[in-house]
Amino acid sequence: MIYGLPGQTLDSFRRSIDFVQSKGCNTVKAFPLMLLRGTELFAQKQKWNITEEVIGDFDIPLVTSSSTFNREEWGKMDEIARSLSAHERV
């Protein structure tokens, strides 16, 4: 799954995870959105009020806020994503 998508909220991200798990998906992984130049979403950065930050060791900007979630909510989505990897259901 990808988190940080425009239109997504912290609640909708949680619901998406719950949905796939309720359908029997035992392994769920989530990754932060990275905008790629030349894509439609990259061209719509202003429309969605997208903010990017370089986080981590790879100098790759990640979407950390938009018109539907703020930086704090993104941080919670990031925590959820990390916990999925740490607690894979078997």
C-alpha cells in the first residue's frame, strides 16, 4: 500500500489496512508516496497542496502533507506502516 496519497486521510489509511486484513491478507506493507517528475500527480502538486520532505538516508523527497492530511497525521501513518513490517501476521 502507499500512504501520503492526495485525498487520503489518517482514518482512510487505517480503514484500508483493516479492509485488506479482514479479507485474509496476512502480510501488509505500506510505503510513503514519492512523486516522480513527469507524472500527472507531480503536475498537480499545487492543486493538492502537497509538501515534500527529504527524510532518511537516501535523499528522496517524500510527500508529508497535502490538503487532506497534515504532517502530524502523516507521521502517524508512517508509524502504522512501520508497525506493519514489525508485526507481520502469519
